[in-house]
Amino acid sequence: MIQLYVPLNFMGMVYREIKQAIIDIEKMFEVLERDPEVEDVPGAKPLAVSAGSVRFEDVRFSYEPDRPILKGLSFEVPAGKTVAIVGPSGAGKSTISRLLFRLYDVSGGRILIDGQDIKSVTQASLRASIGMVPQDTVLFNDTIRYNIRYGRWDASNEEVEEAARLAQIDGFIRMSPQGYETPVGERGLKLSGGEKQRVAIARTVLKAPPILVLDEATSALDSHTEAEIQGALERVSRNRTSLVIAHRLSTIVGADEIIVLDQGRIAERGTHARLLAADGLYASMWNRQREAEEARERLAQVDDDG
Ligand code: ATP
């Protein structure tokens, strides 16, 4: 009995490791496919983050030779501050986050972190310093605990649960039949877009990076979920250099600076109040979103009354 149990248990461990390796290889290929040219320069040093300021200097970029996406972009995210990028679909917002994470190299200009060109440092050290909350979070076919611990493998159970509380996903997990041991995936916990994003926030809390990049999900969230995510984000981005790629303007009203991107160029920049007063592109986007939200709320009201 014991003899049988041991090898099976061992095989379970091996299986888990193989599965993890497969997932990592998939992720590796995903990155490699995106840009096989991103390489460490010979003798690249690790990034030394002190304050954690991020600076884009005249950044130009195109995925394809004849189609420029970013056409000379300069801005700074001072250490500990939050800068939000907004703008019409296809303006190049998510491209900015991919460039900062160095999934691609810039075609012109440079990106600096605490004065160091990100091209000159090792990719591993760069990515270790940035917490990325992507639009679409990859979840593993494993327990919810494992999925959160992915942020930092040596985190204790208490730390995993504390991170989940900060990300406001702890209540949801505790309501599941096996709590933190509930498997995620086809036969277990199925997470909505908003819940997945909160798992990504919990991972980031564990990773505790000096720089945070949030690429907000495009999909509309209900106002309760949005408020929960908003609360979670405010907590993780506090005192951390944060770049927020925003689709819903309501989430970035408090940003230190809002950059309005249009066709790869900065069309406007300023605080929410100043941009509203300027009555330009931002103000018209804001008014459009408000009208859409009000219409949605009226519809919900009709549903409730009916
Ligand atoms: P959205 O608000 O819809 O998410 P966005 O402002 O974030 O849009 P990006 O995702 O940065 O826009 O894309 C900018 C442009 O680059 C788009 O026209 C898009 O089609 C193009 N693009 C994005 N990824 C690639 C790629 N891998 N290869 C070629 N073109 C791409």
C-alpha cells in the first residue's frame, strides 16, 4: 500500500512540475514570438531601482515598418506618483505598457528608469522591478492559492491570504467550497474578468514591485465590481510609481497626471479638473462615458422595476 502510494505521490509532484514547465514554456514562446530581437546587451547590468521614476523620451515605435504607432512620446511618472494614459481605441495605450516591460524595443528615443535606459539593463531585473496587471490574466490549472502565490513563490499562506484581502478577492475565495484550495479552471472555480484582475492584483501585492503597470480590462464591469477593483488598486498603487492604461475614465479621476493619447501623440495632458475645464478631447470622452453610464443605469432601473 505504502509502496504504491509513494510513487503515485511522487508522480503527482513530477506531473505538477512538468505542467508548470509547459506553462512557462508557453509563456516563453509567447514573449519570444512577440519580439525575438529583444536581447540583453553584452555585459548588461541589473537595473538598480532607487526612487523608481519612469521617463519616456521622444519614444517612437512601430510594429510594422510603415505604420508608426507611437510618434515621439515624452512624459514622466515621478517616483511614487500615478500617471494615467487614456485615449481612443487603437491610440497606442497598451503599446506603452508593452514597451516599458520591454516586450518590444523602441524604434526611436528611450525609456529610462531612475536614469537607466531599460535597453542597457538585464530583462530579468527589469521585469522583477515591474508589477504588471495585464488586461487578461493567465490562470493556471491549480488551486486559487497557487495562482496567487505565483506573485512570489516563497510567500507564506498568511501572506497569500493577506494579499487576497488587499485585492478584495478574499471574501469570494472563502465562499468557495474548498476555500483557498479550490482548483481554478474548467472543473473548479470559474473566474470573471474582474475576479481574474483581482487575482493579478493579489499577485502584485505579493511581488511588491517598486513600479506598477496596470492595463485596465476593456470590458465593462458592473459598478460594484468596478468599485472593488478600484479600492484594491488604490491600496497597491499607494506610494508606488504607477502607470495606468485606462479605459474607464471614472477610475483615474484622482491620477496625478492624465495623458490623452491620440494617434500615437499626446493630444492633451493635465489633471482631471484641468482637462475638463479645457473642454477638449478628454472632456468629450468624459461626457460620452457619463451619458453611456447614465443610460445603462436607467436600463438597469427599468429591469429592476419591471
Ligand atoms: P485599446 O483601447 O483598444 O486597447 P490601445 O490604445 O491600447 O487600444 P494598442 O493595443 O496599443 O492600442 O494598439 C495600437 C495599434 O497597434 C493598433 O492599431 C493595433 O492594431 C496595433 N497593434 C497592436 N499590437 C500589434 C501587433 N502585435 N502587430 C501589429 N500591430 C499591432
